[in-house]
Amino acid sequence: LVFTTDLFLEDRHFRRTDHPAGAAGHKTLARGLSDLAAMGASPRFCLLSLAIPGWADDPWIDEYLNGFLALATRSGIPLAGGDLARQERFAADIVACGGVPRGMALRRSGARVGDWIFVSGQLGGAALGLETGSGAAWERHLRPEPRLSLGRQLLAWGATAAIDVSDGLARDLHRLCLASGVTAALDSIPLFPGASLAQGLHGGDDYELVFTLPAPLGASVFEDLPLTCIGRIGAGEPGALSLAGQALDPAGYDHFQTP
Amino acid sequence: LVFTTDLFLEDRHFRRTDHPAGAAGHKTLARGLSDLAAMGASPRFCLLSLAIPGWADDPWIDEYLNGFLALATRSGIPLAGGDLARQERFAADIVACGGVPRGMALRRSGARVGDWIFVSGQLGGAALGLETGSGAAWERHLRPEPRLSLGRQLLAWGATAAIDVSDGLARDLHRLCLASGVTAALDSIPLFPGASLAQGLHGGDDYELVFTLPAPLGASVFEDLPLTCIGRIGAGEPGALSLAGQALDPAGYDHFQTP
């Protein structure tokens, strides 16, 4: 069994003026499920703790829970319990438990020099959506899709390490490289249509999977989800990143202001 | 395996002006461990999610974690992970996992007509401490002791149901009776020295265990902890309570204002 816990806070992870309640419910659970996916785990059960403010009336809470439960049902994860309290701002803590064959859980620490680096889907969509507030990118920001099926497939492919892109590709890949004691040299990355390179590198909330394999993949699509080889793992200062031969700052949050 | 999750929120469950950081850390974990005790479970691991405000400087957080970890070490429960975020008010969500022999976990729903009702320790101390802010009662409010050892012993004694007293004896016993479809007739309850009957019946945060047994106990002490028979389970409107023959309102929070 593997476990993950993730906070989802008003004005930190969502704004009630911008985010429909159903999307907030969806995203609360998607964050937990994405962590399970990155470990190659299958969902077993989840717990939800909610701190509820005065502004959240019954219809809002109903819609929030409907969004949560729709994704839970589709993902086959029962909501087994939780806690309720009052607070001025809405806060949720999602705990997700998954099952994975003993000793097989994917970690950040298993990448080895020479491994190939892959990413699912396209990057920067959620950041673009947050900027524009409309269209497919906004929908992607509101309702990210945890890559559970791909996560399980990574076990069969013999992936050496994986992480989900929640804080931006550069930052999360940096964490993976630090944990593995390796470096990463990127060639190019697949961008969401309309997203800038900065959004693709440093935008959060995409919830795609980055993973490393000892050999290149034959297929470039898994269940309609594109998979792109974006570079190789190398030796050197642990955590160091490069893109097209140039050093890449993992803490790209500032860059993000000037795409 | 059994799981519990419990929020611990600034200005709801503690005030930073009154509560030392170490006590807040202790209490965060004690709430989770008390739930494990009420299920007869042995601690396995815990997860801690923290939302940290600007006022919480490094010394405060260190002291908070020291209080948390001191109880964790003493209780043999490793802190296996968690999450961190920023928020204006401090918030913690504790997830505790415990182990119990399959099918043996104590529940609220197992009490049967004729069972004897017991409570550990003395009631109302935490409420008295909150009122006076001093002495042994205040210490009890700050650092409740989860009854893990007693919880495990309840399995051996064949307890039929149990719950921890977190929201007041009347309210929590009402929940147990509702879940079991029974009533409870109380004779008298053991009060913390100086506590009023209202504080003993309706004061929260005592974290003693209330449990039901099919036969009276021989001993009235377990590992220096007094155990008191406070009444019997009966038939009737599920959840109904009485004290010394008088109906007892389980939602006694208002009464609490006029002890």
C-alpha cells in the first residue's frame, strides 16, 4: 500500500470567484490520484478532510462533492471517511491510498545515468489556462486528468523513476534528479497549443507524468495519450538541468512572469 | 488496518496566544491516536499535512514538531510523510493508521441492550482547564493522553463498542447509541477535581474512552487509569440518554455556558 496526502486551499490552490465548485472537487481528488499514478499504484480508498467557511452554502458544497465523487467513481476509488470543521477559508486535505505489487512502487530515486526521459501529454496548458481563463487550456487547468492507467503501465515497461508534474516540469524533474543523484539534459518539450516555453517548463498543475526508462519506447502513444522522449539522464551535479545545451534553472517561477 | 483523519485548526481547536507550540503539536497527534485507541488499534504510521501562516516562525514550528514527535516516539508511531502549504491561519490534518486483528476493530455500532457502560479517567478536566487556564486542568487541556494501551485491552475484554470523548461524553455516547440502535441510562460520572457536572457531561477534549462490555469488570483500574461503570445500555428510541432517571440532552453545548 502507498499513501499520499495533499492540501487544497482557497486562495492558494483555487479561487472561489474563478473556480466552479465542481472543478474544485475534481481537482482536490485529482491531485491525490496523480500522486498514486506517479507511484504506479491502483486506487484503493481515499479520505477527505474539509474545513468549510461561512460563504460555502449547501449548493456549493453539493457541487463540490459531486465533482469529487464523479472522478472518484470513474477512477474506482471509494471515499471511506474524513473529517469536517469550520474555518474562514475553504481547505481540503485529500488522503489517497493505492495498491502496488510489493517492492514495485515507482520512486523519484531510481533514475540512472543513460536513462531516457519521457513525459505524457503536453505541458503548459494549465498555466496558459490560468492566464487566459478560457478555452481548452482553462478546462485543462480546472479538470486535470490523473494518469492512473499510464502509471500502472510504467511498471510493466520497467520504468526506473517517475514523478507527476504538479509544480512545473523543471522543478519536479529537478526533484527527481536530486533524489536519484543524476542530471537531466532535455532536447525539447511538447507544448500545449498556445503555451509558451516558459509555461511548459515552469507552469504548474499539468499533472502529467515524467518518467525514466532504461531503453527508448517503441510506441509514442498510450491509450490516446502522447508520450514524448524529452531527453536523457546524465552524470554530474545532482539535480542539474539543461535544455538544448543551456543550463536550466529549476526554480523558474520568476521566469514565469516574463514569458 | 484502520485509518483516521482529524483537522486541527487555529482559532477553532487552539489559539496561538494561549497554546504553546509544543502543546499544539502534541494535541494534533493525540487526536489521531485517540481515534486509534477507540478502535483497539496499535499505531502503525501517521501523515501530517500543515498549512503554515506568516506568523509561524522557525522556532514556533520547531517547537510544534518537537511536541508532535515526542508523543510519536513515545507512542511508537513513525511520521511517514505529509504535505506543506501556506495559509493565513495555521491548520494541520493528521492521518493515523493503526493495525488490529482482522474483524476485531472496535466500532460504535456494537453496543447491545444490557451492556455495561464504562469510561476511563475523569471527565470535564479539559473544559475546566479551558475556563481557568491554569493548574492540572489546563495541563490536561493542553496535553491529553491517548488511551492506546487501554484500547488494546478492550479487545481482550470483549468490549462490544467504544468511542473516544472528543466532543463531550453526552454527545459522543449519543453517537455510539445511535450507531448501535440503543439507549443509555447513566447513574453518575467521574468528574475531574473542580469540574462541574456540565463540564463532565458536555466538555470536549478529554479524550477518555467510553466503552461497553457484556459483563461488569472485575478491576476498576487499568495501568493506574481508573475505570468507572457509569450506566447500562437499554432499548428504546436510538440515541436517547438519561442521567439519574432524567432525560439528558446530548447537544449540551449551550448548557455549557451556564454551569
